[in-house]
Amino acid sequence: MKISEEVLLSLVDDARFASCGGNKQEIRYITVADEVNTAKVFSSLKWAQYFAPWQPSTDESPSAYIIMAKKDGNPGIDEGLAAEIITLSAAEKGIGCCLLMNADRSKIASDLDIDPEYKITLVIALGYPSEKVKITPFAGDVKYYRDSDDIHCVPKRSLEDVVIARR
Ligand SMILES: Cc1cc2nc3c(=O)[nH]c(=O)nc-3n(C[C@H](O)[C@H](O)[C@H](O)COP(=O)(O)O)c2cc1C
């Protein structure tokens, strides 16, 4: 299922309100909806390290991407905050997202003919999810896994585990 450029722009329109250090607003965005270009981006990504060497098939590949770029090329908290807005806003539209750092960022920049003044900091893949995902309690291993019903399970630490002090 395709995701229109209009939808991608609406997500960026939400993200541009994200809090950022010094209100500098240094992040720039590249939307990728065109089929030829989504295929180019897909070829530069590495997926799901805990399922290696498995990689998604072309049929399962994302419909679109929102890519962040910045002059200094160093991803930081600002990218994280903007990315969370994009993923939450996309979820509201039934769209799933995956943030990717394991990407050949210079190849993507070259394939998409991005102004060399900007360096890619983060890739967000978007698509309508084809598989179910379930949060499971952390039981000693952070690795996501597929259960016997082929559901993608993501272990999360408990509240007691993550709060280290109550003063
Ligand atoms: C900063 C960051 C970088 C990530 N990089 C990749 C990546 O390169 N490839 C990938 O398949 N997933 C990547 N992920 C997705 C994580 O593996 C995923 O968020 C994690 O397993 C938790 O699952 P959840 O997002 O469903 O809670 C990344 C996530 C974050 C936040």
C-alpha cells in the first residue's frame, strides 16, 4: 500500500513543532514516496539485527521514507524527539514506522541527489504493518523474537526495573 507525499508532508509538519536544543531547528527532511527511490533507499538498509541474516523481502519493503538530515550530520536528542512525533502521528493513521541507523547514509544521499551541505542523520521507514507486534515482559534478554504463532514479540523491562531511585 502506497503512502502519499501529502501524508509524509503532514507528518513532517507535525515534527517541525518538536522541542529542540536552543530552538535551533537544525533538522531538515527528505520525503521519499516515489517507487524507484524507495527501492534505492531499501537497498541501503540493514534490518533486525537479532534476526540476522534474515532481511525483509521486496514485497515486505516499506512504502515510503522520511529521512532527517543536518549540516553537522550528528544525530542527537533533537532527532529522537522529532522521530517520536512522526511515529506517534503515523500510528494514529494506521502507519507503522521503523527508525534505522544501520543505513548506508552516504549512498542514500548520493542516490537521492541530496545537497552535500546536508548529511543524513536518521532514516524512518513507513508502511502499513503486515505483521502483529506484541510487547512481552523482559525475562533476561532484550532480543525481540517470533513466538510459536509467528507474532513479533518485543521484551520491555518492567517499571520496577527501570526506576532506580525513589527519593
Ligand atoms: C536509534 C534507533 C536506531 C535503530 N536502528 C535500526 C536499524 O538500523 N535497523 C532496524 O531494523 N531497526 C532499527 N531500530 C529499531 C529497533 O530495533 C526497535 O525500535 C527495537 O527493537 C524496539 O522495538 P519497538 O520499536 O517495537 O519497541 C532502531 C531504533 C532506534 C530507536
